[in-house]
Amino acid sequence: DAMVIQNPRYQVTQFGKPVTLSCSQTLNHNVMYWYQQKSSQAPKLLFHYYDKDFNNEADTPDNFQSRRPNTSFCFLDIRSPGLGDAAMYLCATNQGAGRDNEQFFGPGTRLTVL
Amino acid sequence: AQKVTQAQTEISVVEKEDVTLDCVYETRDTTYYLFWYKQPPSGELVFLIRRNSFDEQNEISGRYSWNFQKSTSSFNFTITASQVVDSAVYFCALSEAEDSNYQLIWGAGTKLIIKP
């Protein structure tokens, strides 16, 4: 089945130790998104790619960066995680053809910062 | 500006009761899409429904039904004969056709608790 895959599902890191979260998709969608979701809140968009074009949200901290080496993969790098970065990180994709605007979500990676 | 309001922060009902989750939206676009997503305790966001602004027909899928009314800018979600497995956080979201980034504007979510 075509899907959005996130690895790992659970990630524990230490304060200040760089961490990378990965997302892959078999949907061949043009758009990929990274969201941060904290407990009892709606997902907060960090950035997204339309093909190779990177779009950063204005309030996304510089500590967060992303890479998209090809259509299928997208990475979220947190350079120096702080305690406040502990959250669920969700990857999503969108066809980008403007026909349905539906986003497909992965299962998420829950990040713990010690 | 675009906005989605889910006024109910938390709803608790006993199993088999019917429950309605409210969603009110604001947009200046004439073409837009409305969504409902379910987020169970496991964390994955599960797509439930998409409605475009030109289709005001109500939708029924099993125990789930959706009432889209442009006149009141509402897109409410009803669960009939609720079950414990329906316990989750439900998000309503809006996407505008003019937004080339296809971004979702999210409501704050409604936590639904179904008691056995």
C-alpha cells in the first residue's frame, strides 16, 4: 500500500545532542510537510517542500532544518535539541496538483529530550 | 483571515449516545476544502473526510455523518451510537484553493471521551 513512513517511531536524545528524524513516502507526492505537535495542541507547521523548493514558516526556530534529497525522502534535523523541543513530529504529503488538497500523514515520531 | 474554531475543548459521553462536534470556519476564498481528522492515543492523524466548498451535500459513512452549511460557515461532525473506540482528539481543518502551498489551517481540536 502507498503510504507515509516515519522512522523511528520513538526517539530519545540528550539536551543539545543533534538528532535527525526521517520520513519517506511511496505516494510520489510533490509536497512534503513537517509538523510539530505538542500535547493537547493542533499540529504546527514547521516547513514544507514543493518538489525541491523549500518553504520555512516565519516562526520556525533556526534550530530546525530540513533536507529533501529526492522525491521520496525528507529529513528533519534538530541541531541542538532543548527540553522545549520534546514533541510529536509528523510528516505529511500532498499531491500538489491542486485537485484535492488532502494531506496524508505518517504515524509520527515522538521525541523525548533528556 | 482564515480561521477554524472548534469551541468544544472536551466532550464526554456514555457509550451509545450520539455526539456532535462543532466546527466553524472563516475564509475569503470562494473555493476551499474542509477536512476532519481523527487522532487516537497512538498519535497518527487519520483522515476522515474532505469537502469542497461547492459540495454542500451532507455525508454519511456508517455511524459518522457530516453537516456542511455555508450559510453558517459550519462543518459539524456527528457520531451516532458512539463507541469506546471513538475516543480520540478530532481536528477540523481548512485549506484554500488559492494557497499554492496547500497548507491546512487547523482548529484547536476536540477531545472526545466515550465512557463504557
